[in-house]
Amino acid sequence: MHHKLCTIDPHAELGKQVVVEPYTTIYGDVVIGDNTWIGPHVTIMDGARIGENCKLFPGAVIAAIPQDVKYKGEESIAIIGNNTTIRECATVNRGTVAKGKTVVGNNCILMAYSHVAHDCVIEDHCIVVNSVQLAGEVVIHEWAIVGGGSLIHQFVHIGAHAFIGGGVMVRKDVPPYVKAARDPVSFAGVNTVGLRRRNFSYEKIAEIQDIYRFLYLSQMNTTRALETIENEFPQSEERDTIVSFVRNSSRGIIPGYSKKSNTSAE
């Protein structure tokens, strides 16, 4: 299953039915799970931990050392979960002393030319579209989608089920279940299409919309708005997820839409 023109260090651990195409290089401190396909011209460097049933397309580079001046050669890893696809020329750097690992979860897609920097965490079922650039220590929660060409500032958190429009620069945290778009990036409503695809009921989506309508339009500061939401909105998993995310945001969340700050209208 390994082409004669590939280079595999004898210390690398490859599972059953792993296919390695020509001109691919696999270093020694590497583990690859069963039934994974490694396309031609892929480079898998020390510290890579790749799951089962993955697909890595030509030009992908996994576990290169971080592009970070604080990295001093410490051991670290890059983890790719099961059933994840990494398309052409995408890069996933390994961690630094900050966290020691970069993680891409199960059932994810990293499209062509996307970059995942050191110590990022991408949870399960996420899609990172073509040419997205993630700076260090970004966290993307499950089922989020980041549109093509977007730039994500270091330390930003993107909430579960969020949708980031294409070509935007994200400097603030994006709460769960929302759409973020425009320039500068701002709240663009609830991600109703994505939530319906994931079998959220109309009632549940309406509940989420009511919470965000209050959060962004009540004219209260964030602390008071969250307290009111906890006291006046029925308890639910979604309510508590939103409140917890916003309350624990160290960078602050994206603002609501303002015509003054959005000169490039929809």
C-alpha cells in the first residue's frame, strides 16, 4: 500500500490499510490510523498523530514546527482526528509550550491552502474553507464553518454552530449559533440554515433568536444583559451555552450591526 517512490521513516507507526502515494515523506515520530489515504507530495513531520479514515491531499504539511518565536524546540504534537479530510496545500503546525499540541477534531474538513497555527483547537464537524488563516491558539467549537479567505486573530474563540462569512477579519469572539459577516465583522443574525440542517426545531431556533435579539438590542451592557437573560429566559442548554460563552469571552464578542461602522453595505 506504500508506493516505492515515497519515503517513510522505519520508526513511523502506520495502521492497517494505510495508502501512501509517491513523493510523500513521513518522518519517524508519526502515528497514522487505519484506512487513511496519504496523497502524493504530502509531508508528515515529527509529532503528527493522524486518526483513522483520513484523507490528505497533495501538498499538505502536517506537524511542521510552529511559526512562533517563543518556540524553542520543545516536543509537541499535531493531532488530526478520525474521518477528517485535509485538502491541497493545507498546513497544520504543531504546538508550543503554551499548550503542547494543535488539535483538529473528528469529521472535519480543512480546504485547500488553509492554515492552522500552533496550539489551535478545532472541534468535531467543523469546516475551514479555502485559504482561511488561523493565528495561534484559536479555538473553533463543534459544527462551526469559517468562510473562504477569512483571517482569524490569535486567541479568538468561535462558538459552536457559528457561521463566518467569506473574506472577513475576525478580531473578537464569535458567539455560538450566529452568523458573522460584513466589514468590519459584526453579528448578522442567527445561523438558521445551519441549525435546521442539524435538526434544531423551529421553536429552539426562535428561542436562540430571542436571546440574541435581547443581547444585542436591549441597550444594556453585557453583564446586565446576561443577568437578565438568566433570570427571565427559560433555562435550556442553548441559553446556558450562550451565556457561558459570552461571560467567559476574554476578547469580547463581535458587535451588533451598525450602519455607521459598515460602509460596505450588504
